[in-house]
Amino acid sequence: MKNHSVFIGVDISKLSLDLIGVDRKSNVIINHDKLENKPLAIKKVFKKVVKKYNTDNVIVVFENTGIYGTHLALTLFEMGIDYCQLSALEIYKSSGIKRGKSDKQDALVIAQYAISNYFKLTLSSITQERITQLKLLHTQREKIVKALVQFQNNKEYNNFYTKQQLKELNRTNNSIVKNLKKNLKLIDAQLLVVINEDENLKRDFELTQSIPGVGKQTAIYLLLVTKGFTTFDNARQLACYAGVAPFPYQSGTSINGRNKVHHFADKKLKSLLNMCALTAKKHDYQIKEYYERKVADGKNKMLVLNNVRNKLLSRVLAVVKRQQPYVNLNKFAA
């Protein structure tokens, strides 16, 4: 990373951006400014910044707020300005005791965080166009799946409506469910089209599914959260993100608890991995033998199942790194 000397913290909201710039000693050198969350307004402000401080000296830091940060990220990328998107929770946890809240204060906290943690900042980049398409389609799919669950669960009405009323209700629900399922199939087909249009995504998608227990939806979600397997260096990092990596719980001589996973996690990925582990436990001989052996030794079933989740993630990263499909050696055993 370059030796940046101007740290600009940006607090993002749907309609506006609040920014403030500081130097390495936390002295404010760019006064608080509030601007519209629109490309033209962003470009106008940062043209003045780079003219005064030079592009190579400036780094912009802001929270990962999903689509609200899109205009800022695209504009900075086009202008060649370094930027870093950070976890909002990470900044919040490191900001110490705070009294009161304002957008100006939040922008300053973000800038100060960047100075204090400069050694571990990693520059962000524009997500691949294909990954963005996948994310949008996957978001739509999640909405449809959620709606399907809501419209298919009507048992609570049975004791409160007449048969005629229930008949009308079911007719309407069945029509809605039919259309939702039709659209779900269309979304699934579109997801595969986007993946197949990119050779790298297609290859990683197929490699991931070569592992027993890992299905299509898990493979797609792994492509999304890893941005095509470019954001995590090893399986341990991905396991931490998924919330399946165990951590010690001990201090001195009085506290010596068991290792346990942390509640900070991608709950969706964790849920998918749980289903994969249950499937692998049934259909993969190695996993099945491992699970039964550990349980027979007295290990907790959920602990062993969590170990299986970690094994699956290790296999995923291994096949992607080697660019070779998973080989089940038990098929070749005499």
C-alpha cells in the first residue's frame, strides 16, 4: 500500500454523504462537508481534494453499506483514488465510549479508525460485473423463497374461518404460489446463465460442486461472499466469516472454558454449511466414518458436525486453489 497522508472518512446514508479529512496526527485538514449521494456531486468534491493533496496521498475510508455506497465507490474508482470499505461493526467496536451521535462525528471516527489501523487496511476494488449481477439475482431469489414460505403456511387459519372462506383463500394462495415457483425457476436459470458466461466463475462453480455434500445454492452463495474466491486467503478466514471457526475461551487459571464459535457470522452461509454437513455425513464415506468415530469417542454431536463444516470449507478452498475437482479416493479402494 502507498504511504497515504490524507485520510478521509465518509459517513454514508441513502441521500447524502458526510466527509471529513485528517492527517496522520488526526488534525482536521479537510473540514466537514455534506453532499448529495450522487456521482456528479461526489466527483466535484474529490476533484478539489486531489488537486490540493495529490491523488497518491489520499485514501478514502467508509463503511460497507451495500448499495448506498455504490456511487462513491464507482466515482473513486474512475478517478483513481484509493478507498477502503470496512465493516461498520468493526469500526463501532473500536471507537471506544461515545456520547451522542451525528453524521459529522461518525465521519471523523471512521477517519481516525483508518489512521489507527492503517497497517491492516486492505484497498477495495469494484466488484466484478458478473458478481454484481449474481448478487442482484440472488437477492431476488431470497425474496421469492421467503414469500413462498409465507404463502404456503396457512394452517393457522383453519380454526378461525369457514370452509368456504378457506376455499377462497386457498385458491388465491395457490395461484400466488404457482407464480412464485415459476419466477423462482426463471431466477435459477438466470443465475446459471450469468455463471456460464464467465469461464472462471463457471469453473469454480463446478469445482465446488464436485465435493460431496455441496450443492448448487451453496456453490452460488460461496461465489458471492468470496467475490469469485478472491477475498479470502485460506479456509480459516472463510470459516471465521461463516461463524464455524472455534476460538479459545480462557484467562489465567480460573477461566478455562471449551472452545466455541462466535456469534458474529454470515448466518446464511452458516445455515447452508449445516445442510451440506448433514448431507455429507450421509453420503460421503470419509465424513460418515469420521463423524461416527468421534461421536463414539464421546464428542458432542454438534461439535463434530461443526468440524465437518470446517472440513468442507477446507475442501472448497483446496479444489479452487488447485483448479482440480475433488477426488473421492474411496471409490478406488479395493
